Amino acid sequence: MKRFINQLQLGKISVWLLAIVCASLIGLQIFGIHLQAVAKPTSPKEVVFYGSPTSSIASAVAVPEDQAYYWTSGTVPPVINPDAPLRTRDRYGDTKTQAIGILERIQALLADVNLKLSDVVYLRVYLVADPAMDNQVDYQGWFDAYAEYFNNPENPVKTARSTLAVAGLVDPGWLIEIEAVAVYPKR
């Protein structure tokens, strides 16, 4: 008898659960919410850059599943004035100068593995306020340096990009640090 009562109670729970699910689905239908199966997007056959033609950067990049990535660590500016005091802006230059130096370094890293700046699909950029600019972040200096290497006649690629203002970098003289992601072209 006890077994029958337990089965009956389990049956009541099952009936209640079924009723709740049905009521939920009917409620979704009444309020115009339709459940659909989500189709998995297909991988593109080549790297695809998305975004506005008037923007200097891509809003997104799709990469085929069979292509390899190359990631750089945060790349920092080279010393342009070795006579300047250590850990100062004067040792590395302004934001644009530092950015150009970093992009040149990234270009050399890419060349070592048979890649070019045109293979770069994403940049993450960290900027620090410039003490020589009333402690403001020099976004324009970075944008100007970017324009010398991307989205131009020599390299029409517009990378996807994040630009972040941060409180500081390892060396107080650094105003910018850049990470790059490139994709090996199909052979």
C-alpha cells in the first residue's frame, strides 16, 4: 500500500510538472514569444571583416575554423632617447611615437613567422594618460598611428579593435601597449 501511495505521489508530481510546462509554453505563445531552434552559423571559407565602410575599424571578424592564429603578447614601445631618465615619457616619446614604434615591433614579429600587418584581424590597445597633455589620454595620437599602418592604400585591412584607457602600465614612461592577433592565410 505504501508503495502505491508513493507511486501516486510521484504521478501527481509528474502531472503537475507537465501542467506547468504546458502552461508556460501557452503563456509564451500568448505573449508572442516564439521558441526557435538556433542554427549553428557556418564557418566562412575565408577571413571576413564586417562593419561600416566609413569606420576606420571592423566591427567584427570571422575566421575559418581551419586557419591558425598568431597572438602577440602586450608589445611595448622601444626606447627612442636612451639619454633620457629611466621610466619617463621622454625616453619613449608621445603616444603617437610610441604607437608607431610598437607597430613596427609587431610588424617585425609577424615577419619572423611569415605574416604581415595585413594578416592582423584584431588589436587590443591599452592607453595611459599623458602627463604632457594635462593627464589626458591621447586617443588621437593612437588613431593617427593606426592610420599609418591600417585602413590605407598600402594596407586596406581594418582590424577589429578594442582601445582601453588604463591607470598605468609596467613602466611609467609607457603611454601605450598593444596586443595583436593575426591569422595565417590559407596556402
